[in-house]
Amino acid sequence: MAKAKKFELESPAPILDEEDEDTLAAIDEGVRDAKAGRTVPAEEVRKRLPKWITASSTRKGR
């Protein structure tokens, strides 16, 4: 399993001045889902992640 990067407050990721409309819409949708309780617990995500990665990798080759 790949090692997670350490989160460093001293050097955060850059903030982009502009995001495209699709990205902003996806973020808004995620916030609405979270507020409505439509979330997946972290343990469930850990179980699903290998399958998601495999499915995503398979689609790239097409």
C-alpha cells in the first residue's frame, strides 16, 4: 500500500484563482450531499477503494 503524504500546514497546496464551472458544481453537490447525510463512513471507503481504483485503471486503457 502506498504511503500517504504528510499534511503540512506550513506549505499548503496552492489555491487556484479560478475553477471551471463543472468543478464548482461538483464541489457544491458534494457539500449538499454531506449536509443531507449522504456520506460513506471511512471504513467503508477503505473497503471499496481497491475496487474503485481497479475500475478506474481499467477505463484508462480504452
